[in-house]
Amino acid sequence: MTDNITKLLSKLSKKDLQRIQKAVAQITALQFEGLDIKTLKGQSELFRARIGNYRIIFSIQQNKTSRIISIGRRNEKTYKGL
């Protein structure tokens, strides 16, 4: 994970951290049941998972692995620069 993701995770409450860790584990295992996932507009290979006020942006690679791109609180900058 990147330094920005690590920094965000260190500031989260225990409850939010557990929810995000569980979602990341599901995404990396490609088990999307129970997650609110949508394809990003204009991006055929980027997806977002909504976890409360947080968003996990990820892609699914050709070799059936997932790559976490960013994790952050939902705001006007969440989807910029993707």
C-alpha cells in the first residue's frame, strides 16, 4: 500500500478500520458479495467500493488479481486524477 493509504488507516477509528480492512480483504480475494461496488463513469477498468463515508478505488487486472488504487473519505477530490 502507498504511504497515503497507510497514513489514512492509522487515523481511523477502530470500527472504521475494521470495516475497511474487511472490504479490502474481500476485494483482494475477488469476493464482492455484500459490497456496494460500481464501475466509475468513463473508466471501464476502475471500480469503487462504498464503505460508509469512505471509498476504495480499485482495478481488476487481466490475470484476475485486484489492485487497490486509493482509499479515502468521500469528498470533491475523491475521484480527481484517476
